[in-house]
Amino acid sequence: SNCVARREALASAVHDEVRHAGLNFTATGKCQAHPTLSRPHNHGHGNWRECEECKLAKMVAAFENYEPGYPYLSEKPFLAHAYGALPIYYGNGHSLMGQLGYNVAKQLDRAVFSSDSDFGTAVAHALSDLPQLEQLRATPTFLKENWREVNVSAVRAWTCNDKRLGKARAKKA
């Protein structure tokens, strides 16, 4: 997806804190954090579920490209769960997560931290504290068992095709 300055800055802050803690950080996609340590990856092949890097990941960044005032939720948090990883989330899709019965306790959310650096520190700490990380990863993804059947592709189509959101983005371009 498109890497806007805000998402790149957040990815860089998380990268810095994770690397400072002596841990591995790999960026894929268009946000590179630090290009010398990242690998370009194109998810444009149409199957969002394919993520080679996610197979070994303990956490997967789910940094949404949203517009204030237009709730948006993509497949990104669900991609992390598909690989057994914990999402680190930045976005405004909380109300949509609630409608889906998604358990927001099963992610690290940028919204609860005062700065990108504090968020990056929390990510690094969670990666360093394996019992805490495993406890978070074992937390149920959905609040009700039958909500596991949510069609994530439909969620993505719904939010990605929101005409109001499209108009808001077009005004900025």
C-alpha cells in the first residue's frame, strides 16, 4: 500500500527502538523504515494472505493509511493473526473492530501511547518479554467464537471502497 510520511515515521521509530534493544526488524512493502535493513516486497499480486516474512514474525505492523473522520479497517491486523503473530496497530478502525467482535486486547495499539518512541519501546519490551508475548498471542482474536467466520476480504472491500474516504483522499492529492 502507499507509504505516507506519517506511517514511514512510525515505522522508523519502531525500528529504532527494536534495533536498540538488540532485536531483529524487517520492513517490507513501501514503508522501509531504514532502506539498508529492509527488503522491498510487493503485495500487489492480489492475495493479501501471502506474506513470506510473516511466517517467522512474532509481530506484524498494521499501520493503516486512513483519513481522520473516516473509520477505516484493512486486512492488516488480520494478516498478523493469520500467521500467529501479534499486530502492532496504528489506525482509526476501532469502531469497525468492535462491530466485528475483534478483541482489541490482542494487539499493541499506537493510540494508547503518548509518542511514537514510547510505542516503539513497548513493542521492543513485548518482544523481549517472551512470556508476556506468548500470553498476548494466546488471547482470543474474536470475542465470540462464531465471529471467527468473518470474511476479511469483505471488510477490506467495504473500507477500501468507501466513497467518502476516496473523496477525502482525492482532496489531499
